[in-house]
Amino acid sequence: MTSSHLVVRAAFATTSRLLVAIARAANSGFSSPETASGIASAL
């Protein structure tokens, strides 16, 4: 495996974690809009 494959894989893993965090923020936003906006501004 080349280093470029590792970079792509690492970027994908990071993106996946961000998507999970964003999804959690969106879900919690239904009960707490202030928390969701705080998380969004932190991103």
C-alpha cells in the first residue's frame, strides 16, 4: 500500500468521525438548540 492510500484512508476516517459528531449535534439540537449552535460554531 502506498502512502497516498494511507492519507486517503486517514482523511476518510476523520471525515467519518466529523459526520458522527455533526449527526449527534443535530440530534441533540432538537432538544437543545443552544448546544447545537455552540458545537457548530466550534467546528
